[in-house]
Amino acid sequence: MSAELRDIIQEALGISRQDTTFTFDAEVLTVDTDTRTCEVVMMGGKSSNKLSVRLMATVDDGAFYIPSVGSTVLVVGSEFVQPYVSMYSEIDS
């Protein structure tokens, strides 16, 4: 199916502007408190790609937790939202 046809069908069904979200478990490799990001690697899959994710959904909006290196976090993101950590197994501060 061509992208144009897919877009026409989605527009007709009223789902053309819906965002597709994703979540995955990841292991924390490094933490950068200055930029409020951490480097993670996905767990449980065949991927070994490292990914830099935000520690807060929005900078300075809510609690700022610093995960422990080697701990597990839940990463959430979407087509329109940069990935961020939503849950922590261990925090340093």
C-alpha cells in the first residue's frame, strides 16, 4: 500500500493525526545530570543500540530523579515525543 493511499484511508477513518506510542525496558548505562539525560540500552531484545533519553518528560516540569547506573528503567516515546524515562527500578537521588 502506498503512503498516499494509507494517508487517504486514515483521513477518512479520522485517525490521521493519531500518535503511535512505544514503551520498552532498558538498562541505564550513563547519566548526565547537566543535560538531564541518560544513555540506555534496550533489554530483552536482540537490539544492542544505545539511545539517549530524557530523565524528565519536560525539562523543569515535575520531579527530577537520577537513576542508578545499571538499573532498569521504563522508556516511553512516540512519533512526536522524544523518549523519556517514566519509571525507575533504582534511583540515586
